[in-house]
Amino acid sequence: MKRFHLNSLVALAALLPAAAWAQTYTAGPGLALAIPDDGYNGTQGSMACSTIAVPSGGGGGDTVATTTVQVAQSHTWSGDLTIKLFSPAGTPITLVSRPGLVEAADDGAGCCGTSSDLIIANAITYDDAGSTSAEDMGSLGSPIPASTVSPAPGAATPGNLGSLNGESKVGNWLLCLGDSAGGDTGTLDGWTLTLGTTPVELQNFSID
């Protein structure tokens, strides 16, 4: 009788597609979360935030390997907007910062960015692999079509979604939206967080 020993499942996981370990978590639709008009000053407290609580387990490990975010929202004059994702560890990732405006600082000052509108029906996916920068999404049309764009931090702390790799997925993830000019408003209808995780190692696994 032969006995096989596997010190971990990492070798097995390498044979499986990365998507096998991806899980999706959703808030909404129907959140109707209003973004405070002309309220953003660079702080999280000046933003409207929605929370997704991610539990441990669920098929893969708890260590983040990939992250994408899809946002369904409305807003006239999208150049007013700053959108940030906060991990359970508190790491901020700026998905978009005043598209079309070169900011001197991440403080809500300055004018005016792109005038293109966002509508709920055309969800925007933020993915490091996006071929269009979020900074340039206003060039895609108005309303901005459903698109996949790569995060653009502007004057905020540098970092993309890959900066979250290695953190724990477990805990509260926050999507926060700020508006930096008066007269144009919008709401968050819903958002989706997709996390790929590193498989859990299974020590001393044996098959007779």
C-alpha cells in the first residue's frame, strides 16, 4: 500500500484557476446613500460610507490576493467625486480622485474636473487591470458607460488595489464617497467587492 503526504495545498492550488478562490460580497442595490454636497475635505469623516462585513472562510483562505470593486451610483459632474476603499486594517485605496482635475492636495479644493455624469444603470468596475485610468473616465462619454477602469489616486496617498495583497479579508470593508463642489449631487445605489484569496495550507494531509 502506498501512502502519499502533502505538507500543504499550495501545490494543488497552483493547478487551479485563480478564480476558483474568488468570492463576491455585495451591499445594495437600493442603498440610496446620499453623498453630502460640497462636503469633502480630505477626511473619511467628510464622506458617505457603506460597509460590507466579510467573514472568515468560504472556500479559500483569509489572505487577500486580488481585489476588484464595482460601484453603481448616480452623480452629476463626476469631477466632483473622490471615492475610497478602506480595508479592515484601515488601509485607504483611492479608486478615483476628482477625475479630470489635477489637484494640488487631497483636500476637496479646486475646480472643476470632468462634467460627465454617472448613472446607476452604468456600474463602474475598478480593477488594476483596467485599460482606462479612472482619471480619464469622463472621456468615455456622458453618461459614463459601464466600464472597467484602473484606480487613480490623484493627490491622495499612492497605492492601487494590489496594495491590499497580504492583508486579511476578515472584517469591515468601507466604500466612502466625497463631493467637493456645490450644486451637483448623487447617491450610492450599491457596490460589490470581489476578493481573491490565498488558499489555506492543510498540514500533514495524507492519502492511503
